[in-house]
Amino acid sequence: MSAILECNSLTKKYASLTALNNINLSLERGRIIGLLGPNGSGKTTLIKLINGLLVPTSGTLKIAGNLPGTATKKVVSYLPEKTYLPDWMKVSETIDFFKDFYEDFDEKKAYEMLDRLHLDPQKRMKTLSKGTKEKVQLILVMSRKADLYCLDEPIGGVDPAARDYILNTIISNYNENATVLISTHLIADIENVLDEVVFIKEGSLMLHASVDDIRTKEGKSIDTLFREVFKC
């Protein structure tokens, strides 16, 4: 099976700051992958490059063999770190917006997930708590039939119960040929759902390995290894 994401000598600089330095990385389809590193390590920069929001300084990044652009936006579903849906919108209107914008959006799935959350589609975004807003955004993102889901800090800033809901939503709503890339620094909360991990430190790739290999070869959890690598 061909790789969904390939980075070759990928570098991104902001003036004198190197956010990503010569990243070589290949991610296969059908995997849940943790993009792990402390704040400021380059995780969000990589996700923005994948989504065409930034342009590499040098090197290449390809999604399903294509450079970021119109073709890749059709196969990548992106959850940014910050809430972006307008407060005046009703939840149902956010679903209409995604349905109009994305051909692969499954309206029925979105309403089913809302129903499981016992959330009234007629509520306006401004009436929802931060955690519930993030759940709505995740529902929208996971209701697409995408090839690559990029989730930037999906469990940051929400309570443990909301984290459980978010992780269950992620693992229950992607197809077996798709890849989910989850950026986070909350390792212990997500390591049980991961197939692979990518460690990034100060813009450099430190490790890319399967979770099973790490546990077998290192004899330790992902969280423990992360703390050793990053001296947490």
C-alpha cells in the first residue's frame, strides 16, 4: 500500500528560526499516528504544511503523491488547534456548511454523532462550553470520508471525560484505509489508541517507530520514553 504522506528533506524557516529541519518521513495508510513533542517543537508547522497553509522553505511534502493544493484538500480533513466556527452559527448550520463545502461529508454520520452526544442541533455555538465546541468541530472533521485526518491538539484544554469521548470518536469514525495523525503533548492520554509515534524535538525528527516495537525493544511505555527523550 502506497504512503499517504511523504516528506523529503522538508525544511521550514521563519527568518532566523528553523521550525522544521530536514524532515524525512513516510506515513502509511490505515494507521493512527501520534505526532509527539513539547510545545514549540514544530508539530503545528508540519500540520499546516500538510494542509497547504504554509509553504516549505526547501524540500518536498506530498500527500497521496500530490503536492499540497486543491487535490489534497479533497483528501485531508483538518482539525486546527483553535476553535474557528462562528459563534452565531447553529450546530446544524455548521453541518450545512461542511456539507456544501466537502463532497465527502457524511451528514447522516454527523447527526448520529450529535445524537450520541445528546446535543441539540439548534443550539448556537456561543451557548456551548469550550469542550463541547471542540466536540462539534471533531464531529465535523471525522464525518468526512478522508484519506488523512490531521488533528492538532484535539484533547488539549478539555476535561478527562471529554478526552475519552474525543478519542472514542476518532477511533470509531475513520475507515481502515485512512490515516489519523494526532498532534499532542499529552502522551499518556492517547498512547493506547496509537499504532505509531513520531517524535519531533526542536524541529528535528527524533524517532518514527511502531508502538509495539517500542514496547518490545525498549520495555517501556510511550509516555516513559517520551519523558526520557525530551527530559520532561
